Amino acid sequence: MGITDFVSQSARNAWALFVADGVAAPHRTPSTVVGDGPHRVLRRYGADDAGAPVLLVTPLAASPKCFDLMPDQSLVQYLVGLGRSVFVIEYGAMNGDDRDLGLEFWLDDVLPEAILRASELCGNRDVDVVAWSIAGTMSMLTIAAHPDLPVRSLATFGTPIDYRKIPIMAIPRFVGQRVVDPVLGLASTLFGGIPAPLVRIGYRATAFERELKRPWFVAGNIADRDKLARMELVDRFQDDMYGYPGRAFRQLAIHVTVANELWSGVLRLGDRAIDLSSVTVPVLSIGGSEDVLAPIPSVEPVGQVLTGSPEVRFVAVPGSHLGLLTGPAARTTSWVELAAFLREGPGEHEPAAAPGPAQSGTLSP
């Protein structure tokens, strides 16, 4: 690129980024709504006569854009390209009216309904569940609580098991042991939960280095429209995050984060105990080498709690919390591992031929 072209392209990008509507064009893979209800819009991607069903599950606060970030970084499009029938569950925004929704609402209602609907639309075939972040926890608990659901396998991206191994959680866990219940009770009373703006600030804070380097990144890549577009689409994903309903957030904070109950293998919700050893399907767990929200030591112990599964495979790949799911390297690392896992039948093991520094291994229950 000559100096004239460089200056011209830089000027156009700067105008689009700072004055106009942005560098990146809006992106959303076409889909059909096949299920609807409060906090449970189910979308289907691909042809009606496509192959076996895959259900993509988002965390409570995340937009389903995480699975469909941009054309070349869309797990949705990748799975459709493999010939699968792809479904995504969308919860939508939360408000004060949702303050009393607990994890039970998702574990006993929303997720089982989505699994059954996806199975029904694909000739009653078993469903492969793929989940990111805390949605992996929700999916494990759903499958454990309802072993009769038509689930073939579970794959999780960046789902921690041992919260003691998450350095950025050390202070919140220490403080939480003393004040979490009254503070979250007050937040639920005032706002109905954790408002979306606070969730967005909290998520951005976990990528502080990215935010700090942002001006230098923009300046250094002002002529590179593709890199600026990827940055902008990640920003839009973060800006679309939802809030948490009060009761569900308190359960996650108290039982999952502070009490670290997943590590014990049993999560207690009131008088109810959900035993993770009741998960009896093959499980793939993927951890990112640069993930600060779910570092590899917190994810890797999954095989020690899912003792009822016939196979628990842990894989380490390059990437941050979002990057391991949908970053530029995901197509040749984590997605390759996922595709190999989905090709296999229960109990089979076919190592993925993923290039790069991915590391995989099967953990015996």
C-alpha cells in the first residue's frame, strides 16, 4: 500500500470509527424462531433437513452474538457448514420484574424445553449441547438434574470448576464470605438484580489490558479495516450484555463463587442438591491459555467432579475468555477439537489434528 492509499484508507477508517456508524457492518446469520416464551427465544440456523441437532447455550448476561460474532468468526456458521442443525437459546434483557428468577428457572424450565424442542425438530434425535462460560455450569446442572433429557454430549468453553484457582476472584471471594448476602440482597431490592451497565463494566474490567491498549491498537491499525472491524464487533458484543436477575446472581455468587460448591461435586439450591456425578454423557471441556475469568487450573479439574461420565476430555487452547470461543485462532484450535468431539460416538476417542499449541487429553473419571 502506497503512502497515498495509506493516508486515504486511514482517513476513511477514522471517519467511520469516530464520526459515522462504525467500521464493521452489522452481522447476524439468518435464523428462524422455532420457540418463544419469557427469556427463551429459540432460533434455528441452517436448513430444516440438516443433520443432528446442536444447542448453543449462552451465559445469563451474554448476548447470543458470542456464537455469531462476524462472518469469519461465527461458531454458528462453522457448525452449519459441518451439516448440523444449529439452535441458539436467547434469554433477552432482565428487569426488576425478574428479581425472583433463580437458577431453577433455567435448569428446570428454559434449558430442558430448548433441548426437547431441538430434539423434536430433528426427528427426536439426541442433542449435542455446547455452552460458553457459566452456561457450561448451567448445562451440567441441567443434565445432572434431568438425566432423562435427550442429550448426546456436552462441550463447554471456559467453564470453571474450582473458583479457588481464579486469581481475580480471590478478593471478591474473601469479601463475599462476609458481606455477599446483605449486599446482593440490597442490590436485588433496589434494582431487581445486577443492572446491565454494571455487568458491562465488570466484563470490561477483566480485559483491562485490552482497554488500556485500545488507543495504541487503533492508532497502530488505523489503515487496517479488518482489525478495526473485529475490535468494534467485540465492543458491540460487550455493549449488548444483559443484567442478572437478583436471585440467580445471589445463587451463583454464594454457592458457586464463594462456597465453591462445584468443586465438591454437589450444588445446593435450598433443600435441593444437584450431584454432578449424575452427568452420564461424554464431556469436552476447553480452557484458554489467556483466560483470566476461567484460567486453565480452574477448568481442568472437570474430570474430578463429573465422575459418572463415560469420558471427560480436557483441552487447552490459545485464547482469552471470549477468544477461545470466537477469536481469530478458534477456527484452527478449539473449533477443530469440538468438531472431532461431535463426530465421535459415546466412548470413542479420535484425537483432533488441530494445528498450533492446543493440548488435549482424556481424563478418567
